[in-house]
Amino acid sequence: MDTVKKYMWIVVAGFAAVFLAIGGYLVYAGFEARAEVKAMLVEEQVYAGAGTEAWGVVPGTLVDNAVTARAQANLIKEHTLGRYGPWGTIPREDTATRQTFVNGVALRSALGLAEMGFGVALMAIAVGGMAILMGVALGGAAVFAAVWARQAATKKAPAMRPAKPAYAGAAT
């Protein structure tokens, strides 16, 4: 048991280091993913169309974040469904309308994936931050455990008297 007390702080410190490393990586990866999704959106040069005010976006704004991506996707959906109706109602012979509808679906899907990418990046940053906080807490626990182990090691154990055999005091 003394060995466990003596070295327990090393195990706790190891877990703290693991949580700090994982948390740091997740925060870094989250920011990298966010930057990558934003760069891809900016590269496409999509601008918010007229009508995105309903979703809180100024028309003509470059689509480069989750809010503008969602607003533009909603606008495209409103236009395609409002103009053509659901896919099943478009006549098979009307290939031009079907192609326009499919283009709208493709754009909505791409913008939805961009929005999801921003969400996943934010989640990675948040989980990484929580892991860092857990690492800091475990580091504090490791310090406490090290102090406790040192105090336990420096305390002198009470002097042990030799045990008196049970038969020594028995009357014969």
C-alpha cells in the first residue's frame, strides 16, 4: 500500500499529460478545419443573394461562415421549391427544369456540408478545451497526490512493540 501511495501521483500526472496533449491537438485541429472550410468557401466566391435578410444576412455578403452558408442554402431552397415545387411534380420531359432543380440541390448540399464543417470544427475546439481543463484538474490532483505521498513518507510510523504471545498470560 505504501508503494501505491508513493507513486500514485505519477499515474495521475501521466493522465493529466495525456489529456493536455489530446486537448491541445483537438483545439489545433478544430481551428485548422475551420480555416480550411472557410478557405474553400471563399475560393468559390459565393455571395449572399437578395432575400437573405430573412435569415439575418446582408445581401451581397461573401459566404464565408456557417450563418451565411445556411442563409444562402435556405434562399436557394425557397427559390427552387417555390418556383418548381417538389422534385416529383416536375415532368420527366422537362429536362431544363430538372437540371436547374438538381443544380439547386447540389448547391444546397455543398452549403449544408460547409455549415456542418464549421459545426464539427467548433465541436472539436470545445471538446479540446474541455480536455485541457480536465488535464489541468488532473495536474492539480497530481500535485495534491505528490504532497500527500511525501507527507505519508516522512511521517514516522508508530513504534511497534513485539506482540505478546497469547499463551504468555494464560494461567496454567
